[in-house]
Amino acid sequence: MAVNVNDMFYAYSANDAIKEKGEYGGAVTTIMKYLLEEGIVDAVVAVEESWDLYDAKPILITDPKDIIKSAGSLHCGTLNLAKFVSKYLDGARDMKIAVTVKPCDAMTLKELMRKRKVIEENVIMIGVNCGGTMPPIPTMKMIRDVYELDPKDVIKEEISKGKLIMETADGEKAIKIDDLEEDGMGRRENCQRCTMNIPTNADLALGNWGVIGPLTGKATFVEVCSEKGADILEKVIDAGLIATEAPIEKGVEIRANIDNIMVNQAMKQREKDFAGTSGDILDVFAEYKEEFSKCMKCYGCRESCPLCYCDDCCLETEGPEWVPGGYTPAAPFFHLTRMVHMVDACTNCGQCSEVCPSEIPVAKVWATVNQKVRDIFGYYSGVDNDEPLPFTEFGPKSYRQY
């Protein structure tokens, strides 16, 4: 069966065990298993449940039998897998991998590929739709206080039709996500302003949005986004591992409408987040002067950022205290220096805010500045991968360190 870029399908696994364990027909799990079995990749990078439903950890899978461990979804899995690939797998220089990616994972990998910190030729990105992830501890508190459920009893959480649904053995309880977020709960703040929900910058984009009719809840909507993705899907179909059907036209329309609604909501959130920062980039820092005054220069934001790319950090070339810190306020010098290096590439993944012990809204600040870069240069981080970089390189050990 010929598969081409931009083709769309309803797809589900021919493997009953995967179909039962995987989300919506287990198409993602089946594709990953095939890639390993056929030796197309050396390993699969995904996430699996750690201590409980609210804790996710990255996993490197080399045995096809272990693929089933990564089946299903974890909305409290807030990590960005691009960092795992670049730091712990040496950017896939010596191995071929397939990675399950949310849109921000795919965007970050794309930026790292631009800098040759991740080798594009050795990576296959299997994208999954994402309406947002949730912070684990606040989510458990929300489940106890608002849903009046024991977090241990929740077996699945899902965002569907504008509601956050908690499922237990006794049934489901749903609350409008807008109402939750109005009260400071629900999705992470960076997810609320994210404008990319369908990862069309991956090789394949998969999710349940738009699957209607007899296959509702039993199949995955698949969009082919690259030649690499077309080749993979064609091989999996021809091997008889996945069954496909043409999507119902109304379903295609519904999928697009869901995406448009979420993008419009994100744009409204961005207007709210960016309010008061209509001037230049330094005006943004002036707006957050009080928050930045709390900075203790712990390097948490730098360490968590998947796009800090220098092999030798410029902030430590003369010792860790050459940028004011410690007893001297680190802001704005520390953050201004980081901004020059990575603001054009920021993908709003939120890792920096999550680790900040001073609770500085770092991700919001970077998203604000990054939007100004997008407005000036027309460059969309992690999406406009073929466009020239708006900024120059920083020394021999940054972009040029292949």
C-alpha cells in the first residue's frame, strides 16, 4: 500500500495484547515494536510509569518485548525527552533511535538538530497529540480537594471535550478544564499558552482526535508528516501489523476544529501572560524585576533546559561566580546571558519553571521574549526548521561542535 506525506488514516494494531494495553488501538506501540524487530532502530526512547500514575520516567528500550511498558499515556509526565536524547544518548551520534514525542519534545529536538546536537538522520519522531500536561503534586491535591477522590484510586486521566476526566473503578468524574484553570489548577502554565497540539513537525502525528463512528475509542488518527514517516507507516501496514481505514471526512473536520479551539485558547492565554511587556526585550526584564531579584543562581534553569547547548558553559568560564550571584543578586546578568544564547530556540517546554526553587516564572519570561523574536524575524522555534537562524553562533564549542 502506497503511503504519502499528508495522508491520513484511522489505524489500530493487529496485536490483541497491544490493542488492549495501548491507547486507542495501540498504533504507536505497534509501530515502535516493528522498528525494533526489523532493526530499523537500535532503541526506542519513551516514558513509563514510575512510582505511580503521577510520576513518569524516561526509558530506553532495546528489546521489542519491553515496548508494551511504554503503552498508554501519562498526563503528569512533564519531562522533555529531547534532553535525555542529547545529554545521555550523545545526540544519537552512534545509534539510531525512535522517540515518542509530544509537540514540545519534537520542537526541542528540531532545534537541537539545527545545532547538530542531535543527529537528525538517526532519529525517527513518532508524535502524539498533546492538550497539555499537569504538575504531579498539585494534580494530586486537586483530585483530593476538588474531585473528592483518592489519587491512588485514579486509574486513568484524560482531557476530552474541554473537560479533565478522572477515571476510577467506580466510573468517571469530569470538570471543565477552564473552570479548573481559572482557579489555578489543571494544566501547567506553559501548556496553557502552547499553540502546537498536533505534532506535525514529527515524522508521524498520532492521536484520538477526529476518530468517530464505529472505531471511536478503538483506533488512532494518523497523519503522515514526512517522507521518513511515510516509509515507516507503509512498511508497518504491508507487514500486516496495523489495519487502516480512510478517516471519516467529518472526523477530519472535528480534529481540525479541536486544534483550532485549543490554539485560540492558547492565544488568549498568551495575551494575558504577555500583558505589560509591549516594549523591547529589556522591558520584559523590567516587568519581572521583582521576581528575578529572588534568583540565587542555583543553575537549575540552565541544567533543566534542553536547549542550553554549550559544551563548556560561558557562565562558568572564569569560575562559577564571575556573573554576580551568591550574596549579590544574580538578576539580570545571569538571565540576560542565558537569553542571548537560547531565546531564539525556546520551545516553551516549561522545564525551567518546574525546577526553580524561588518560583520565578522563568518559562513565562522566555516565552514572552521568544514571541518578540518570532514577531521580528518570523521564526517559529522548532517548526521553521529550514529557515536560517536569526542569531549568529557563539564560539567554537556551540553550534559548530559537531
